[in-house]
Amino acid sequence: MELVFTEEDICVIDDAVTSDELIRINRQLSGECWRYGWPVNLAPHARPCWHSFIVGRKRPEGLCAVDELKSHEQWGFLVDFWQRIKSTHMPTAILLGVYANGQTVGQDAPIHRDNKVDESGLTVVMFCNEYWPSSWGGELVFYDHRKENILKSVLPKPGRIVIFNGHVPHGARSPAVTCDQLRMTLAFKTII
Ligand SMILES: O=C(O)CCC(=O)C(=O)O
Ligand SMILES: [Fe+2]
């Protein structure tokens, strides 16, 4: 049976991140943490993106990453954010991993799903840039199950998060040529 999605599978929440959290996240992401070439995009002319692993060493076994996050020297403060979002919006979610994505102009991410068909999950994407005019684009675009229509397109905004059904095909658009920043997000991957 085909899974059919609606806008209800995608929930945009503004002011979900405190200004203190955003400052700390930006401090971390301005360090030497980036690795080039992930996720692997095999499409012709694709530009690889930037990636920064945070937690999720036991993700292949489906094990919870909260203790790993709590004890993380640089990123441990994110546990408060995670617990707040989980208890308010996704109480049954098990956190499997957290990482950062970085994109500059031309680095469109491939359209993908976050969870396999036989595994239900919700993803939280946090937009991390402290300044982002709408003209910089870089939308996170969600598609219907056949990838023929756009269900929703969400602009980055400081403090904004998106919680969505990990079966929904989606992809982050690259920022516009006028953007002189790295488009940065944090992704929290879960199963429910
Ligand atoms: O950066 C984004 O807006 C989306 C990231 C994403 O889809 C992912 O990490 O799986
Ligand atoms: Fe994704």
C-alpha cells in the first residue's frame, strides 16, 4: 500500500529555540567541526554538502542516543532542547542521532526520506542561522509520496524548527547566490 502524505505530516514551530541555545549552537558550528561530502549525492553535477556528526554511534542498532548527548562535552546542553520538544510534541520518540548539515550556494541536497518504510519516525530539523532574509532561499521542501508535487516549503528562520514524518520525501534547497553564509541545520533523527 502506498503511503500518502499531507501537510499534517509537517509541523512548523517558531520560537522553539531560546536565544541562549542559538548562541551556543552557533559558537559550536563556527569551530572546526565540518566534514565535506555527506550526504552522498550521486545525481549528475551534484555538489556534496557539509556534515558534522554530533551523536548516534549506536544508531545502526536502534539504540537511544540521549545518554551520549548528555555526556557530550560541547553539545550536552542540547539535551534540554530535546527533552522540551519531545515532551511537548513527540512523547514516544526515541532519539537515535543528531548531526549538523551545512550548505553553500549550489549545494542542493538530494530528495530523500529519513525513515525506512518498515520503521516509523519523526525528524526535528532546527534552522541554526541567526540571520536569514527570505531572499536567501534555502527552503526545506517536502514532496508528496510520488515526488510530483510540493506539499510544503519551509524557509529557514532563527528559532524555527520543523517536526515531520520521516517517511515524507524532502530535500534542503541550496541558499541563493546572494547568501554569503553557510546554511546550517541540526537534524534530530528518531523512531516512534
Ligand atoms: O537541512 C535541512 O533543511 C534538512 C536536513 C535533512 O533533511 C536531514 O538531515 O535529513
Ligand atoms: Fe532528511
